[in-house]
Amino acid sequence: MKLRVPSSKSMTQRALLIAALGPQPTCILNALVCDDSQHLSAGLRALGVGVQWRGHAVTVTPAPLKPPRATIACGNAGSALRFLAAAALLVDGPITLDGNAYMRRRPIAGLADALAQLGVHPRYVGAVGCPPITLARTGPVLAAATVDGSLSSQYLSALLMVAPRLAAGLSLHVKGRVVSRPYVRMTVAMMRAAGASVRRQGDGYVVQPGGYPLIQKNFPIAVEPDWSAAAFLLVAKRLCGSRLPIAGLGDPQQSLQGDAIIVSWLKQFDAPGDNTFDLSDHPDLIAPLTAMALFAAQPTLLTGVTHARVKECDRVLVLAQQLARVGARIEMGDDRMRV
């Protein structure tokens, strides 16, 4: 018997956008079927891309992007909304993106500001800085912009993935301390695997024009099992003393996913003294680490949690409130929580 985990949502979302911007139809294997991937698929279809799901395999047929006939609803899928927002650089016409009530409180100003520098006019339909937002390219796309990476790395990832399709490429300056840096590294690795030319330059990136030449029918994109989801099973196994293997998980050192660090982090609970973990790059590990901390011999300090408050919910507050019901004591502070 083996335990199984779902496929990586982060890799699935990136694979969908990269495949949509490729030169030929291709297949994504082991893709994750979830709200986020379905919202992104629907949004790409609204822009003219063919996206056909068969189980966990997705055939993506690229096409010139066109303005959608109606507002694209993204639910609470932050990656879908941000990736589609960047696609406005390639559309000759307006795109309006919206989400559910919570998404309408999630920030998008950092990405909208960068798009404005490149020639896309943003217009907020509701609250300034949040969806719904209409994006309309006003002329030729410029080749340089600055993006703030301190609140969400998805702003940076979205711009990077669209950049190979821009006529002049993109020189992207990044300001602020980038959160969730492993997700940017994942983006760059997947872009390069598809043939894009992207390199670091100073505190930013330079992407050359040329698209994704390696995307083709006989070059499918394979999605890894999700280490963020596996973290819950690894914690449960550790607490229960289970030796059941988890199917499909490879060497964490070879994974594109930064959350594979959970393997080494769990070993730290064996060491004496307080446990401290910086979640600036790993917001998806906040829940499994909190669960593990409840059974630790010493207190656990989780730092770098600010951006975990602007996900699909305020993860810090939800964990503190719900676990308090079963007697857990969680102290919340500025950018940290103590369990």
C-alpha cells in the first residue's frame, strides 16, 4: 500500500500558461484538477486558446490571444487572475478580470503598476488596488519595467512567462525583498525547459524574445507530485510512526518545488531547543508546520508569515482561531506566529 498526493498546483498553473504561449499544441501530463486550474483553463479559453482536459492530461492548443466577450471570472484563484492579467500584454483589446468576494480584497496593484509601465492601462472597477480590474493595451509594448516582489512572487512569475512572446523581450527590475522565491525559480526553470531565454541580471531578469520553441506535440510537460500537499502526509506519518511510502515523490533535492524543504525541516524537530522556521519563501507550509508544532517538545516560532495573510484566506488568523477551539495556544505578532 502506498499513500498518494495530488499533482503540483503551482507547476500545473505555470504549465498551462507556458503551453498556451507555445508555437504548437502540446500535452500536460499529471496535471492537477482543481478550482485554480479550471479557472485558468476557462480564462485561456476565453482568450481563444484551446484547452481540453481528459482526466489528468490536458491538451493545450495555442492561438492568437483575443479580447474576451465577457468578464473572466477567477473565483478565488489568485494565480489564475494574475497570470491572465499579464496576458493582457498580448491582447489587442480590453480584458476584465474579477473574482469572488474575498478575491476582491486581494491585492493586484503591484502587477497592475508594472503592466502600466509596459503600456497596459489598468482601470479598477471597484476598490482601487484590487479586482475587478480592466486591462487594455494602449500601444506598442515597452521593453522594461519595475515590479514589486515583496507581497507576491506571482506578479514576477506572470510577467516572466509572458515576456518571451513580447516583440522586444523584457528587462524586469525587481524591487523589495521577493517573497516565495522558490516559486520564481520554478517559473524560470519551466520557461527554460520550454526553450525560453531568461537570465538573472542584477536584481532582476532579462528575457529575450523568441517564445517557447521547444513546446511541441512530442515534448509533453510533466507535472511533479505536490510537495506542499505531501507535507501534510509527512507530518501525519511522523506523528503516527507510519512507514507507508508516498507514491511518486522523488529526491527532494531534485524537485522544482521549494516546499520539498519540508523533509529537512521536519528533522529539525528532533534537535534540542526552540524550533524557528522562516516561511517567507514557503507560505504553503504554514499549516503542516503548525500541526507538527502542536506536538513538539519545545515552542515553535514561524517567521515571515505576512504574505500568508493575503492568500485565499488569512491563513495565520484562520489557524489561530480554529486550533484555539481544540486548546492550542498560538500567539500572533508582526510577521510571526508562535506555537
